Amino acid sequence: MSQLTMKFTAKDESEVVLRPITLQDAEDIVTAVTSIIEAGEYIQKDVPRTVEEERQFIQSMMDNENMYMGVEREGKVIGIARIIRGDIKMKRHTGLFRTWIIEDAQGLGIGKKIMEYTNAWCKQYKLRKLCLTVFSTNKPAYKLYERYGFVEEGVQKEQAYINGQYVDEILMAQFYSDK
């Protein structure tokens, strides 16, 4: 299958490239994840992987034909989106979606392009269902997912503790036709 790449100009006039992650991106990813963990919201990690662990994860994603896309801006990967497909035959038509972007790059229209890239990838790889979770306090993300066809499938009450409060985690999914 062909590798998807998307280039566009963000709202701040910076050039952004969405492209498959390579092993060489591991250090940028670890640096970006560290900054997001320090901000304390919306990433489900307590500590970043080491660069070597990230390289191993990247290789595993490639080996299993999963999506691992990087958001490159000014020569650095400053965000990612990934889909981990069902790993057994009966669930191979599904995927679990995760994404993040460093704080400096939020609000520039990158999230919309990530969703366009993700939808194109899902169609190319013939996924039937794409799942995700979003915290109830992350209104911009929820609205973005809804705009791109995701629907609520359930709510896990008080699933996370963020900034001194218990927060619900909303399960959402998007369905693709067989056509």
C-alpha cells in the first residue's frame, strides 16, 4: 500500500507535513511527549518512553501495518496520530485511535488535517470501525471528533483524575462503509 503524506500551511503560515513516522523520529517524539506530560493534561502517560523504547514501538507499528503518523513542523515532529488495528482476525477491521500535539501547535488547524489523514488511511486499509476515548473536559477534541463523524458509544464515569477533579472518559467510534 502507498504511504500517505499530506502538506499544508497552518493558520500561523508555518508549513506542516503529515507523514509516516520513521525510526529517526524517536527522539523528537520523546521530547514532545515529555512536554505534554509536564503540562499534565490529556495524555495517558506518566513517563515518556526512552528513545530506544520509542524506536522499538515504531518498528512494531510498522511491522503490524498500523498507522503511526507524525506532524512535522519546522523540521521537528511535534505531534502524532496512530491507529492500532485489532491484532486478531476477528477484530482486524477495527482500530484504536490516539493523537496529541504539543501545546504551541494547538489551534492552528492541524487537528482537522490529522482527521482527514486518518480517514484516508482508514479507507485505504479498509477499516470498518475506528474507536477512541476523549476526556469530558477536552471539549475542543470532542467537538472535532464529532465533526468528523464520531458518535458516543459510552461513558466511563470518573475514569481519570486530572487537575484535582474526577473526569469522565467518553468512548466514541466512527464507522466506515464496506464500499
